[in-house]
Amino acid sequence: MEEKWISLNEFMRRNNIGYDEAIRLLNSGKIEYEKSESGRYRIKVGRQCKRYRKRKAYKGSCRAKSNYK
């Protein structure tokens, strides 16, 4: 999945969270975002971390990976 920017409303809709929770995540630094001059938020999504890519090499869930011998 490629990097993509979405609106704050779309981010809240995708994660089933409210406005206060979304703003708390943004302010804590857990989510990469930009704020425009007009006050709108753009949130970066879609970049996979290395850990996810390694896990994806195994078939099954994380639990199946930990039990793999």
C-alpha cells in the first residue's frame, strides 16, 4: 500500500473513534499529520512498518508465527 493523505473525518470514520480521541492521538505524536492554514488536518496513512512486512512473509496470524518451529 502506498502512502496517502486523508482528512481527519475519514481517519475518524476508518478507526471508529471520535474527534477528541483523534486529536489526542495527533497531539501525542503517534500519527503523522499536517495542519493547513485554514485549520484542516491531513493525516498520512498507508506506510507499512518493517515489522509488518516481516510478519507478512509468514502465512497466518502473529500467533501462528510465534508457534512456528
